Amino acid sequence: MTYKVIQWSSGTVARDAAIGIHGHPDLELVGARVYAEEKEGQDFGVLCGVEPWGIKASRDEAALLASSADCVSFMPGRTWAHDGTETFAELLRILRAGKNVVSLWWPMLVYPKGMEGDYADELEQACQDGGTSFVTVGMDPGFGTASLALSALSLSREVRSVHMYQVMNSANWEGPGVWEFFAFGQKDPMASALLHPGRAIGFHTTTLHMLADAMGLTIDDIIQDHKVLYADEAFDIKSGHIAKDTISGMRYQVQAIVDREVRLIVEHVDRCREEDWPDMEFEGDGFRVVVDGQPRVQLEMKLQATPTFTGDPVSVACAMSCINAIPQVCDAPPGVMTLLDLAPFPSKNHAEPGAAPGWVERL
């Protein structure tokens, strides 16, 4: 069966998602939602930096929702970081219009029942009204932390704790996000949006509740802690200049307390130079999970570009964590889904016949 998909927005990850839809044998890209007036009417393949696809970008939400598409790949910008009210209403309209949704927007929706407020109930009602299904995946919150932890937990007993890490080098990240989220190039850690009291907790609480529910634990409290690293010399990254004695690295933990013990931790390790935070003993970008149990289980997942790829492997991984799940979401009964509901969803996007292997080692 072929599932018809609308790509909702045209940012960096959305473009990687559209390329993934276009190359998936079970998916057909039938529409593209854009917000900028200058993008309307342009060929969406060209907007994604590839060959023309014959699909015109559109700002006409009503026309797109009136189409015969089965699913929307929902990937607007980070409006949730400030006020996501309008975008959440947009999401509910899509679900009520009869379109299943795979989403990267507002990563906390990876486990809506773990959020404060009525978001989970509103999403569930919209799904029931439209006869649709919804899931948020992504990398963290998402596949990189929660799914890796769930895999590791399958192998252990007498589990004392689960420690999830994301390790990222932001040297090649273009845009204002590195300054806003990590306070790089600044002296005050509180310039980081993530270090404001409760902000990191809000970002990761649903991951912790997902794991706790899966493990049969009840969280009593969630706390956060952090440390920063100051540059010993000046240097440049793609987004700008890091002056000496300004922040060049940040790591924080969000800890779930159960029976007065730290049982679950999400930790972010963000840096601008590969040599920073050497105690991690982790090269490049990726994720690590350590389950302290019997046996102790450590899993690592590294995201690396192949030798001929010039894009961002993290962006591709984020996008494909949603795109590869589309058939399952479309086939599911109406309602809100999470990573606990999804079976493995391996890629069906294959390299062109005759393409040289990237990193295949032969004897």
C-alpha cells in the first residue's frame, strides 16, 4: 500500500524529511506546506535542494487538508520554545481534518500524558474526532534517548538506574540557536534558555515519565543541575565567534527521584570543540545509555555522515525517525501513540543500484 504524505514546513529537518518521503517505496509526497510568501508556488524538490518533483509549495492550509493525503509530516519551527499555542491549534486542526500526523514539533509530545495541562486530552479528542493517529518521535526527546534506553532495559534485571546522554558538537550549527539554547560565546550561563529554572525539566520530563511508566516506577520529584566550560582561547564556529573566557561548552542533567534515590537521568553534553569534555570519551555526535543493573548495559549510537554526504546526519536521523514510522501510524487505530506503541520501523529507502558502499569493510 502507498501512503500519501504532505510535508508541513520547509526548514532544514523538514527538507530531509521530504527527501526521505520521496525515496520511500511505500510513501508518496503529494503536498508541501510553506509559510513564507516567497516560497509559495515553487517546486518543492528545488526548495529541498534537489531535482524538481512537480509538487508546488503552498500556503493554502485548507486546500491541503481537503486533499486525499493520508498523513502529515508536521515539522514547523521551534514555536514551542516561546509560545506554541497557535501551532498546537494548527496541529489539532490537521488531526480533526482526517490526517494522521507524525511530528517533530514540540518534542515533549513524545509522551503527552507526562505533560502538565490538557495537551494529552486535547490531542486524543482531536484524533477521535478525525479518526486519526498521532505520534512524535525525533532524537531527544525521542529515539536517541528513550528508544535506546528501552532497548538496553530489555537485557537487564535488578536495575538501579538508567542514565541517558546526548553528546553534540555545535561547531557546524548555523543560526541563532547556539546562542539562545547554550549561551555559547557569552559569560552568564543564565543566557541559556535551557538553564532557566525548570526549563530543562520541562523539556525532558516526558522522557523520564515514559521510562518510569515502562519500568513500573513512580517519580517523586525531578531536579536539574548544570555546569559550563569557558574557552581557554578565542575561536570561530559557523554561527559566529567564541571569545576567550566565554562559554564554549555546557552540560546539564535532569534527574528523576524515586524513593529518595536518583533512578533516571537525561544528560546533555554540548560543545563547540571535539576535545572539550574529554571525560565523556565520546567522539562526534550521538547518544549513550547506561543501565546500571545485572548486567550493566551500555549502548552507544553515533550519527556520522558518509564520506560523500555534505548535509547534517543529525538532521537526517531526526527526520527519518518520523518518516519511517508513517505506515505504522496510518495503520493504527485512532489515538495518541508513543514510542511504547511502535514496533521497530526499519528504513526502506535504499541506495541507487551500483552505488559505491560508504563504510563496508570486506575481508
